[in-house]
Amino acid sequence: MRVHFHGAAGMVTGSMHLVEAAGKRVLLDCGMIQGSRDAEALNLADFPFEVEAIDAIVVSHAHIDHIGRVPLLVKRGYRGPIYAQEATADLMPVMLLDSASLAESDAERDNRHRRPGEPEAVPLYTQADVHDTLARIEPLPYDTRTQLLPGIEIAFRDAGHILGSAIVELWADGRKLVYSGDLGPKGSPILRDPETVQQADLLLMESTYGDRNHRARADTVAELGGIFADAWRDRGNVCIPAFAVGRSQELLYWFAKHWDDWQMSRWRIFLDSPMAARVVAVYDRHGNLFDADARRVWKDKPNPFQLPNLRITRTRDESVAINNIESGAIIIAGSGMANGGRILHHFMQNIGRRQAHVVFVGYQADGTLGRRIVDGAKWVRIHGRDFRVNAQVHTVGGLSAHADQGGLIDWYEGFTPHPPLALVHGEDKSREALAGEIGERDGIEVTLAYPGMTLEV
């Protein structure tokens, strides 16, 4: 068995790893590169392998940095199956159709401003390409060992990162490969904790937060409540960039759980995302994957997805109307890294107001607008206009959907014996810190994977 690393190897986005075993080729994830404009331009490059030679695709979860180039692979000739956990399979149409719509809109906008002699902009892929992709998806449940191809079997285990997120176990050639996908932290709301896996001949593990530990979730939630109290006192709005899958639903969960002590009824709450609205419907269909605490909240509190003062805005006109509100609104909108989407329009209206609050609740990749604001930028450019950052900016890291350094080490310690380890899905600073900690504790030689690297299992 050989593993070839092609994406999210030395960076956080663009997850893509190719496994050669039993005479077959299986691609683990095919994600979009996100970040700066230059980084995102890399999505248009040729794949570093022969597309028609891939026999199967296995995706770990539905975030775009893990599935966002699957339709491009299909567009360029892939004709095999795409395996995903059942809830992930349910989320993929929502995520990919939205991605295609954005790509088509970007191409249309670029062509309107195209200079004479410049080539015509074309979308990375279209909604028609997505429909071709969706026809190839084969859903699989958790905890069921399945023959993928002759000589290759896989099983999905709950990764606790977002709904349907999976740890992938792959057996072939008498060896076992485990790919963590993205691991969630223990005790995160709604979802169950990541499952323990006990044996592997090689482990590919994410390392997004390999250099730090999150604040205790209880302290973080208390901080969030304090931000809302301050924003109400300041008579401003609260803008929260959040991904449509995972973070948006978690925020609504906390609003319901702290409905009384945070006085949430006094706010006007907007989930300004047609995609998030469709994701909420998927969550409702997969309540069997919720943890016990979430089931109690759904039973004893206002339904987080049906709060009496929650408005899920779907149309452009509904979104634009929010801009008339100068105070008393909590606005959750994508994208989570503020590198596109409706949150930019709300930033344009609010980021220059001293009474406004901007709350970042997730990882901000290098090169994104969110990262620049978190790093203290005084001025930012949005849709060609410059805005002074006067709003109060908060980074609430304890709500991360990724395990921190301690969580990653604890999960790795569940293996007996401790397997060889390759770190992916992390910037070098994070990977180097995690490699040092694990090497010091367990005497394991840890590989930092880079594009083009190959490991034998």
C-alpha cells in the first residue's frame, strides 16, 4: 500500500490523498484550496495524477475544503463511485450546488469587467457538473465494514467534527490505514465525541490546532454571553461569520440553551444564508446522530432551529433589508472566513461602527479577510471599497469544531500500539509543535506530509 499526498499537506485547505493498494487507486477527499486569491487560483491546475485511473473516491465530510473539487474531477473525466457517510451524502448537494453557484457568479462578474484581450472567465465547475457528481454518491452508515473494491474494504467511524464527519479505516494488502479526516473536540454540542480507533499500520491525522489548546468550552460560552451583553449595552449589531455547516447550528444551540440567562428574546436573530437553511433541514433528518445533551435541549428548551425571534433569510431582498437595522441584531452569515458570501455586505454596513461587534468563532486561514481582521488590520477592502475597522473584534476560539493539541494527542493515545504517524491539514507551525509533543511522549517518528511525498504502508 502506498499513500501519495497531494493536498492539505503543509496547509489547512485542499485535502487530497491518493492510496494505491490491491492494484487500485482510491482518493481520500478532493477538497478546494481556500485563502488568498493566488491560493484559490491553484484549484484550476491539472490534478497531479491521471483522473481516469482513479477507481473510487472516499470523502471524510462535507466541508468544501474536503469535497469542493470533486465536481471538477468529474468534469475532467472521473466516472467511478463516491463513498460518503449517509449524513455527509445528504449535505453534499447543499454544499456543492452552492459552490457551483458562487463559481458561476464569480465568472459572470469577472467577465463584466474583462478588459479587451483578456481571456473569458469560466467557472471552476457548473451546477450541471454537480448534478453529474451527485449521481455517483453511494451513502454508507457508520460502523459498517464495506468492500469498496476487490481487495479493499473501508469503515466510517464518527469523527465528531460536523454532522456526518468520518474517520476512515481502510484495509488492503494485509495492512490497515486510518485517516482521521477532521476530528472534533470532546464535549462539543449536538454531536457525539470522536470514536476511538485502536489499531493502524499508518495514521494520517489532521493537525489544524496542533500547537495550542482551546479555552474550556464553558468559559468560552460564558465569554460569548458577555459579548452579547456588551453589544446590547453598546446598542450595536453583532456580525458573526460562520460556516453554514456546523458552526451556525452550534450557535443556535447555545442561543436556545441560554435563552433566559442571555436574554436572547430581546434580540432579532438572522441566519442569513439560504444554504444554512437547507443544512438545518438535513440536521433535522439525522437527529439519531445527536448526543444526549442535544436531545435534552431539543426536548426542554426552544427548538434551536425554530427560535421565536429567528429569521432564516433566503432571498437577496431579505438579506439587504437587514442593512436597515442599526442595533439589536445578531447576524450569522457565511462565509466562515469572510472571504466571500453575504457576511461581506454586513461588514460593509457595520465594521466601521464603533458600537458594532464582530465575532469570529472558527479558524481563519492565512490570506483570508477574516485572518486580516483577527490579526489587527485597521483598514480592509471589501468589494473594491476601503473600510476602517472600528467595530469591536472578538476571537472566540473555544468554539472550534477541531480538536486542540491535547485532544489530538489523547485520540492518538487510544491506538495500541502507537502507529507511525503522518500529519496533514495543518500549517507547519502547528504540525511541528504536535510532532514534537508526540515524539517526546511516545518516541514516534512523525512525518510532516508535503505535496508529492509518498509513504509505504
